[in-house]
Amino acid sequence: MKFQLYIDAALTRDIPGDGLCAGDVVKIVDHHPVPGGEDGYSIEVFNALGDTIAVTSVPESSLASLLSNEVFSVRRLATAA
């Protein structure tokens, strides 16, 4: 398992169905081992006030560890029209 549970990570790709973009910070909440395939993770995403805005699953390749030379920023969440 590459990522520990309950740590923050960054998305490496957009997830349009949930309004998420590459670079958004997520909390890893579960690990889904896949024998002979790419492992997956359940993630929870919070808004700037700490409210849950999405819970979904992604493949391991959609996540990256946070680095010490990165900073948080804020963007507006796109809403369905």
C-alpha cells in the first residue's frame, strides 16, 4: 500500500462528475487492494470550511503525496447548471 489511511494527498487528475480538479487535496479513508491490478482508494473531499463535499473511489495513480514545497490555495467549486 503506497498511501497510509487518513492522510492528505493531492489528486493528479480531474474528476468532473464530482467537480474535482487535479491538485485538489483529499483525505484517504480506505484502501481497496486489487490482485493483479491497480489498487484503489476511497477518498473524502472537504470544502474550505471542513464540510464534506464528495466521497468517491480513485485508482492509486490518481493520487500524489503532498510535498513540503507546495502551498494550499482556494478555488470555487463549480456547480451543475
